[in-house]
Amino acid sequence: MKRWQVGLLIVSLVANIFLIGAIAGGVWRWTHNPGIGLRGEWRKRAAEALPQPQAEQFRDTIKSAVRANLPIAHQARAARAEAARLFVQPQFDVNAINARLDQARAADSAFRANLEHALVQFSAGLPQDQRQKMAEALKQGPFRQGPPHRPHP
């Protein structure tokens, strides 16, 4: 083997090892960090905070709410797809793209509101101690508060 081929092989090996490490690190973080991963993680935690019969009712309530609101989710997806299609057209229509993104955002907001309303309706029948446990679990979902606000200097 020529000297430049050995150098190229070493560079390739180092790059591949780095890439494999980055992928493995990303997978580990995605599976071990509660703030990352499946969007339904808060639902799982909330169900686990409840006794078995209420946990099943909670899961059924959420599934029913999601199924009932699938048309809204499809509207949001279609509006985002149309915005993406318009984005690459030769005639860049700012107003049309923004209108589609506004439609998607409104549909997403309606979906979330309907899901949260179903959650609150379900919780109205729970004793206060179970609502307390659920509230802790819901801090990763609907009761998420985000980072503290820092005033600008």
C-alpha cells in the first residue's frame, strides 16, 4: 500500500468512529433523557401515577380524544405540506406560505386544546391525591413550564 492510501484509510477510520460515536450518543440521550423522545411520554407517566382502573380509563380517554381529533391533525399536516410545496415554487408567495403555516398552527393548537380538555374532564372525577400525582407527571406535557424567564440586562 502506498503512503497516501494508508493516510486516507486512517482518516476514514477516525471519521467513521466519530460518526458511530455521535449516533450512539444521540440514541442514548434520546432513550435516557425524559425531556427528549416520544411526545406521548407524559401520557405514560400520568397513567403510571394512577391506580390500575383509573390508568386504563385515562388511556382510553386520551385514545378517544386523539381519534376524535385526527381530522384536525390531518388538516395541520396538509397545511404544512402545502406550505412546503409553495416554499419551493418559482413565484415565492410570502402571504400564501404564511397563511398555510397559520392554518397549521391553528389546527395544532385546536388539537392540543381538545386533548387537554379531555384530560381535565377525566381528572375532574379523580380524588385530590391522584390529581396531585398526575400533576407531577404532567409537568413533562401539558403542565410544562419551560425555562425560567431572565430579564434582559
